[in-house]
Amino acid sequence: MSKKEKMVRALGLPEDVILRVPQIELTGRGHLRLDHYRSILEFQENRLVVSTSQGVFTIEGEKIHICFAKEGELDVEGHFTSVRLGGDSA
């Protein structure tokens, strides 16, 4: 645990905001909201790959499209068949 993480926990501050930990909200198989992402690494109709502080986040499916994107916030829709977080962050 880093010094910053220890301080955030000791002070009772919201870790997700202070440490920019990604927040993922998945509604059914068709809508996803991702907060605190770093960058979009790949975007195709059947695959979206995003860099986060916790690793690479990948969505696979059909008719994937980005509804809304601004710094750190992303709303995605489509028919998702796979959603995973893993690997090194880019």
C-alpha cells in the first residue's frame, strides 16, 4: 500500500475520488458507465479497450458505441458479451 493510499484510508476520504480508482456501473448487457479512465486504446464496433489506473478494461460485443465521453467519464452502449478488467495499465 502506498503512502498516499494509507493517508486516504486514515483520513476516511473517498478512495475512488482521491486515488482515481475506476468506477464501473453495468446495467444489464447493454449499458456501461466508466468513471476515472485514462484513455481509449482501441475502439471498434465489437471491441472497446480503455486504460485505467487498475489495468486495461475491455468490453467485447456487438454494435458497441460511445454515447458520451469527456475527461475521465465514459458512457457506452451495445450488446456486451464480455467485460473484463486486467493486465497492466497503459
